[in-house]
Amino acid sequence: MKKERRKFSAGFKAKVAIKAIKEQQTVHELAAKYEVHPTQINTWKREFLDNADTVFNKDKAVSKDDSQEKKELYSKIGELQIQVDFLKKVLGK
């Protein structure tokens, strides 16, 4: 049987990345403690450091609004697509 991949929350990834950045423990010790491969910890650490500048970005609030607006627009597109399909069926007899 195929083993299902584990999914980690953003909070867990950040916690492990911060501990790796502090360097109070080695990556191998952290890997054993959190049951994660050392390469994965290094990847999370690199991603965390690469995206650290976005923490203080003022446009962060705008992106949340954009995602909500995007959800609403996709919902509206779905509704309109259903109406188009219905009208094609009715008028196409």
C-alpha cells in the first residue's frame, strides 16, 4: 500500500525553522526531535529567511482582501456558467 504524505501546518514549519535559525541544536537533533528529514528543515529555514521581508510589508492586508474578492469572483463565474449552460440547453432543443 502507498503511504500517505504527511502535511505540516505553517505554524509548525515556522517553529522548526526558527529553532534551526537559532542554532541552539543541530539540524540532525531537530530532525530527530520533530521526526522530519534534515533536508526538509533546511528547506523550511531557507524559505523562512527568503520570505522574512514580507512580514513588515504593509500590502499584506491588501492581499487578504484580494483573496476574499477572488473567491467571490470565482463564485460568481460559477453561477454565470451554470446559467449559460442552462440557457444553451433550453434554447438548443
